[in-house]
Amino acid sequence: MTVPIKERLYLRQNSKLFSALPPIPHLYTPPLFTAKQLGGIKTFLGLRPDFVVSGVDLATVKNLSGDELRGLVEFYLQRQEDVFAGFKSAKRGAEWLAGRIAAKSAVLALRPDIAAEYGWQVQIYTDAAGRPFCQLPGRATEKMPDISITHSGSIAAALAFSCLCGIDFQKINPTVARVKSRFAIAAEQQILCENNYGLSETALLTILWSVKEAVRKAFPRQPLPGFMQLQLQCFEARAGGFSGHLSCRRRDMPAAIPFFCIQLNDYAGAVVLR
């Protein structure tokens, strides 16, 4: 199925926005990052290539009937109906579906040329390590944008970028404080405490968790770096959000890994672009 002319025009005119014009408008979330936050990411990371973040209202997808879900799979994820049918959990199937709709939207918004020729026929697969990647039908060797997918609470989101990338959203939940010893050493907690910028401990810890998850997605080495191998070095306020660097106690990882993160209502979000 090719994207209709009206949608192709929208994609060309708005390729720096957050998602393609959806055939079902209520399915998509408002922008996950404001223009100011996107500018902050680019300024901090010194980026020239564009990237796109697309969000899907996961709560809406979860509330759809079985027939409605199958209809979305047929429209958005052609030739992957068997994968969706294989999920025993309706919740897991909805998360998988929403994440891949977001991923396709991000790729189409980033690459209007692909949108114009292929539309929703762009396929999202998973490699042996469980990492998603996109591919054009019949052109498996074509270089495509890298993608990263996340879902939590009522948000499913995806990031598309010309190089390796990672995105993570986590719903802020007080339980994170009870498990902080599993992912945050005392020195990291001290940095966050001294640079809290008015955020609660729960929000700060959720941001740290989200940052480390985004790093693990952007560095798909096996085995993945553990949470305790990644250590926060600095955390500071920046236009639109917060930024900083992590170090990693592994020789195959960079000495300093920059990140950008935000608090969005009751969610923490982080982006790592390589």
C-alpha cells in the first residue's frame, strides 16, 4: 500500500515533526518532545542529521477490539499478521503493534523519499538479539535509518536516526526508589541529589533508569552493558530538559556517552544518538 498523495505532501512539508499523518488520527499522541526540547538535543549532541520521534497512544490500542487490532495489523504491518497472532497476551500484542506503528511513522517522517515510494510497506523486523530494524520489501541490503522502540504506561514511542540510537520512556512510579540499589550506586544518587532542579527523588531515579536503558539500546553489543556498569558522571539542566554523560566500565564502550532526557508529565524520557 502506498501513502496517499495528501499524506505524502504532509510528510514532505513536516518531515522534521514527530510522526506521519495517521489514517486514524486519534491513535497518535501529541508530540513527545517540544521544538525547544528537540533543539536542546541537537545543540547538546552537536547533530546535523535529522531524527524523528513518533508516539502512539498505547492506551487507545489496548482498548481496541480484536477485529480492530487485526485491521490495524493489516493496514500498518502488512505481511506480519502471523507475528501478531502469535502473542498469547493481548497486552503484549498491543505493545508490539503500537511500537511498530510508531517505528514506521518515524521512518516515514524521516525519509519522505521512502514514504512516497513505499509508504506503510516498510517492514519492521527483530534481529537475533531482539533489536528492531527496518527494511524495504525486496531490498534487504538497502541502508535504512536505525530505529529504537519503547513503551510504558499509555505511551509507545519510536526514534529513527541515520546512525545507531536509543530511546526510552518510563512511567514515573514510586516503586523505583525501592529497587534503586539495582541500577544506581551511591555516587550517582549523590549527583542527582545535588542537581535535582526541583524534581522529586522518584522522578530523578526514573530518569536515570530511562537514560541507562536508552544507552543499552544505542550500543547493541552482546552482552548488553549492565546497569551497574554504566555510571552517571554529570547531570545538568539544559534548554528543554536535562543532559549529561555516562561512563562505562567496559573497554568496548566509549569513555563518555552523552544523553538528553526530559520529564513529561508523569513520564521520564531519554534519547541517546551516536
